[in-house]
Amino acid sequence: MRRIDTSAVIPVIRQLCIEACQQLSSNVTDALRDARAREESPLCQEILAMLLENAAFASENHLACCQDTGMTVVLLEIGQEVCWEGMPLYDAVNEGVRQGYRDGYLRKSVVDDPLLRKNTGDNTPAMIHVDIVPGDKVTITILPKGAGSENMSALYMLTPADGVQGVKKAVLEAVERAGGKPCPPIVVGIGLGGTMDKAAFLSKKALLREIGARNPKPHLAALEQELLEEINKTGIGALGMGGTVTALDVHIEAFSTHIACLPLAINLQCHAYRHACATI
């Protein structure tokens, strides 16, 4: 067993929060450049150029690349041979988020109650997900999820008879309904299978994959590509201004499900395709 004091995650999460909000990866900026090269609308070409300029300015000046620094989604992949010591793990995670949003001068956007709406003042609590994996390492991934894209999420409890055509129809409906609200060009995260809650988690987990990386299952990889092509035919374009590039990619994560179920969750991410990861 490897013993880790939970306080060790605090500085890691602090730094990841700052990094995720301030720096788009080369994978994302390369995808935006490629989108600009493929874009046929002069207006959307200009918008994409501005998004790239904004990303570079944010990185160089250590500023958030978007004013909505989101609700902090934290994915912990914990090796089964890890033994935790010290303060409660969730308290340590939230302390890391608290320090990151304070020291990075990031907007605090979390309210303590969905109806009373009092701001917590430090962007906690984080949305924490835990996966237990083999080994004695801990991989921490931070995904700041802004409300503009999160509000465009959709959940469909399809039936098996709906099949792949039902999935395609629902995804395209969700994207077209969202229009320019999630600040395209978007990345579309899709969760298939499991139960209602599992599909929703898978749709968010799908947003952690690099742009251009396909699902290892051939039928899902083909569906990702087909949906990407169909979404880019909608004409929504960058920031909803009408263009040929509406999505940078489509990612599907799937899980086993009940014989009578076909859960489908759709989670959109804006052009600021932000996440950061570290292993301890």
C-alpha cells in the first residue's frame, strides 16, 4: 500500500485550477487554427482569429481565457493500492479549489443553494467524481465547466428501438436547439448507456479526450465522425454567426445498459475547451 496524506492534493489542485482556466492546450489552439483554415465565412474566420488571439493573450498575461471560470469538476482516478491519511479527501479537494480560484483571481460562480442563490465566495464545493483504478497512483483532472455550455446539456431516455438513428436525431436536435448559446465552435460530449446518472457522467468524461482522438470501438468512432460532419452542416458557425465549422469534435463514451434502456446524455463544451491533469 502507498500512503498519501490528503494535504498533498491541495497544491496540485490549486495549480491545475489556474492552469486550466488560463491556458488552452496546443491541441485546442491547433484545432481552432485548423477550423479557421476550413471556415468559409469571412466573419467566422475573423471570430476564430479573435479567439486564438484571446487565448494567446490570456496565456501570456496569466489571465483567465474566459470570464466564466465555471463550476470546478474534479475527476480523481485513485489507485486501489492507495491509502489516504489526514483530513477528509473531499475537504482537501475543496481547499485546493479555494486556493486556486483565490490565487488565480478567477471568478467565483458557485451559489450554496439552487433557490436561495447566495454565493459561496470561493467557487466551492467542487463537483467531485472518483474512479478506482489499478495501481498506487492518483490522477487528478480539473474541468472548469461554464454555465453557457452546461445549460445546453440534454438527457434522453431513449428506447432500444430508437437505435442509432434515434441517437443521431437527438444529438442534432440538442445542438440545433443550443445554437450559438454554448459559444461554438463546440466539442460535443456524448454518454451512451448505463443508467440516467451514468450517461450524464460519461458525457462529461467524454470532454476530457483530446480533439481528434477517436473512441477505440470502430462503430462508435464512425458515429463520432458522422455526427461531427452532420453538426458542421447546420450552419450555426462560430459564436452562432453562421459558418461551416460549428463543432471541433464529437466524443462518445459508452457503458453497458439494461435490455429495455438506451440512455443518452449530451454535454456541450464551448470553444474554451479547458482541462488540466496531473498524477501524484
